[in-house]
Amino acid sequence: RADLNTLELVKKLAGVWRELPASQKQVYEEARKTDWRKYEEQLAAYKAQLTPAQAAALKEERRKRLAKRRSFRIKRELTVLGKPKRPRTGFNIFVSENFQQSKGLSPTAKLKQLFETWQNLSSSQKQPYLQLAQDDKVRYQNEMKSWEAKMIELGREDLIRSREQRPKKKTDTAQEGSKASLRESLAKLKLKKSEE
């Protein structure tokens, strides 16, 4: 019907489908199975005529498409879970404050003009933006700590940054000294073995 939008139409059809007796559904199920067999045969014929390079390219394209979909799903989940937004750079802050008044017909032209302006600013003129960026970085680190604690509480350790991405903890000098002496001992052993 013309007065229903797609979602309403699908809901209505689903309701009608649920009410159909199994004997009437059987006809549609058989048609679906027949169509699926035809599709599989056509797909097999198509794959058989591909060269190995074309098959590899298709496989790589599919892998990229699935990775992109997975990445989108992960980002959406992180947004739902309230992951803090990344800190902005000094240039980002400069652009957000000056984008509306910048000259240029297209957004790309405006960004190009702002980039040139940023490059020509003196370090003293950039300083307020860089300070705001530093403050935003501190905000991000604090919010990430509390968010990660919340994720641990929820049992979602899989969402926490890996050890390489976490801010480095300061190690005591005694521990550093023992690591250095261990490295020296290993180097002496290697030297001794090479001399033998």
C-alpha cells in the first residue's frame, strides 16, 4: 500500500506471515530453497571462471568489508558504553573556533586556508590553543581512567586499552638497574659464545 512506509509494511507482512498455517508456508519455503540452490550453482560457476588473482582480490575485498563492518560495530558499542572522546589538538581547536569566519567556498577550501593561517602563526599566538589541547588531554586521561574502571566493574576488560597504550608508570631506579645488569650479563654471554 502507498500510505505505509517500508518499516510499517514489513511489520504488517511479518504479522501476516506469523498467522499463516504451516501448510501455506510450505509453498514459500520450497520456493526459497529452489532459489537458494540456483544461487549456489550460479555462484559456483562464477567462482570457477575466476583466475587465482581475481579470486584473491575478491577474498581481500570481502575481508576488508567485514573488517570495516566489525570496526563500525565496535565503535558504535564503545559510543553506547560512553567511551570518552579523544583529546583535540591545538590545530583542531583553532579550526573549530575559526571555521565559520574563514574564507572559502567549500569546507575543503576553508580547511586549507585555516591550515595555512595556522602554519603562519607565531608560537606565542599558537600557545593558547596548545594549552587548551593540553588541558583536553588531561581531561581525556582522567575520563579514560574512570571509564576503564567502570568497564572492569562491568566485566568488559576486553575494551580496556592494551598495556602499550596505557600511560607508562614510573619504575624505580633499582628495578631499572637490575634490568640493565641483566642485559649486560646476556651481552657478555653472547660475546663469550661467539669467541668459542
